[in-house]
Amino acid sequence: MKKIFIISLTIAMALTPISMLAQMERESIEMSVSGISLSITGGNVHIVGAQGEVMEIFNLTGTKVTTIRIDSNDKTFALNLTKGCYLIKVGKIVRKISVQ
């Protein structure tokens, strides 16, 4: 019982600190790490400072949904994802989003 509690608490803490919502009603959520700015507005993701990097989107089972090469310093992409939770990785930063 104690192991289950510790595992549940660890998973909850690991998934909680950084989350972003990608909803049509939401305005913009912006995160900036190591010179890369990542913001999500509605169904679009806007990335600044990541030229030459690769954006990868994974579902929560770890399956890669899409890979996009960022070819300019200021780029906007339409997410076109079904409802659910996803992880977006750009360079060394990873953000979790919820598409509703």
C-alpha cells in the first residue's frame, strides 16, 4: 500500500509542475527557456528563437505524433490534434499541453 502511494505521489508531482492548455477560449500561454519562447494560442503554437531545431509532439503513451523542423526564428504552426494530452519537445525544453 505504501509503495502504491509513493508511486502515485511521484507520478502526480512529475506531471503537475509545467502544464499548458491549448483551448480555443484561452488566450495565450507562453513559456521561455534558454532563449526559446513557446506560446500556445487556440489551436496554434508559436515558437521564437528555435531556428534549426526540431519540434516533436508525443501523446502520453510516448508515441510520436508529429515532427516538424523549425526553419525560421519566428514560426507559427497549427496543432491539428484530437482531444487529449500531449508533450511538445523543442530543443531541450518539453511542455505538456491539453487539447480540449
